[in-house]
Amino acid sequence: MISPLASIHPEAKIGQDVEIGPFVFIDRDVIIGDHCVIDANATILRYTQLGDHCHVFPSAVIGAIPQDLKFRGEETWLIVGDHCVLRECVTLHRGTASKGKTVIGRNNLIMAYCHVAHDCVLGNNIIMSNATQLAGEVEIDDFAIIGGGTLVHQFTHIGGHVMIQGGSKINKDIPPYIIVARDPIAYCGINSVGLNRRGYTPEQIHTVQEAYRLLYQGGMNTTQALDQIEATLPASAERDAILSFVRQSTRGIVKG
């Protein structure tokens, strides 16, 4: 059902069985997937693509131009995957010439008043709690959970399966599988509860524990710890994900 009070550009592409509430504004060059719900007063601007089964709540602004002084009006996109929930007053911005698009994956819950800036890349099954703010070109991997009011510095990389305490200030990369908290932000152990819930075996969790024991409690610098992890732990997806993440970090990882 589409409300007669909605304003929809004739060149917008609206999928099948889409509900659009009153006072919604949908601009040209917008693609809305099937079975989406767009609640009253939501705004969806140019060069935005929503996947199927997305729900946009009241007063969200989706696809605004970047807050970047280098932006010159070029055609860039915001791409949102299937089954995403964008709660009240969420703001998601398009990309810049840097990457050309901002990407939000599938099955993500972005709670009220969150902001995702230009050129961010979010994976799947992520929870961003209320008022989390992402600066430009942040990358977040699958199954990350970010507590409310968290501030994330530009170019930061947050690994998969992490849990971040609400109110945190993130200015370093966060490796996968861990919990971070305190002020300043610090490593506080592995996210064993989350890993258990997602079907990781005791052996896999033990590998993660041993890797971070060597990295944060082994009395070595980061390079030495990575070499020791590689030499002493058998190859596995979890071990290799940790090694790859830390070695590729450009901002440096969170401290112990």
C-alpha cells in the first residue's frame, strides 16, 4: 500500500508489495526492493538502493550527500542489502570519489539516531545500538555488536564477532572475536558467549583464546607475537583471520 500523501519521483523504481507511509519522500534514481516498509516521514534521496524486506522507520534520512568538503556532486551510491532495519532518525550517506559507494550488507539492525558516513563498508548481521556514529570509510565485519553512543574514528576497521561497550571511543582497529571496553578503549577478553551462540566449537574458541593470550599477555611486541601464534597454533580459519587482520591493520590495533 502506498499512501496518497507520499511524494515519489516518477523515475524511482519501487519493487513489489512495498508499503509506503504518508509524507515519505522518495527521490529520482532510487531503487526500492520487494516487500519493503517505508514509514511516515522517511526520506530516501538520489542514488540509493534498498534490498528486499527492508524496514525504514519514521524520520530516517537515507542517501544524503556526504559531509565531506572534497565532494563535488559526483554520482555516488548508497547500497543497502536485504532484511535491514533502519530505525528512527538514522542517517546513511552516499559515498565519495574515494570509493564511489557506501555499502550496508544484509540482516543489519541500525538503531535510532545512528549515523553511517560516506564510503563506509558494513558486512552482515551487524547490530549498531542507538546513537552510534561512524566517521568516513569505516569498515565493520560480520556479526559485530556495537554498544550505544559509540564514536568510531574515520578509516577504522572493526573485526567480525566483536562486542564493543556502549559509549566507547574507537580510534584503533578492533581485531575479530574480542570484547573491548573501558576508557581509553582496551582489550577485555574474547567474545566467547557470542561465539558459542553462533556455533563455534570449544576447539575453535580455544584457538582464539590462545592467539590473544600470546598477542596481549605473552610479553612480546606485536610482530613477535604474530610469529609465535603462527609457529605454535595449527592453521585454522580463526587463527588465520586474526593474523591477517592484525598484519593488515593500518591504524594499529587496540591495546591490551
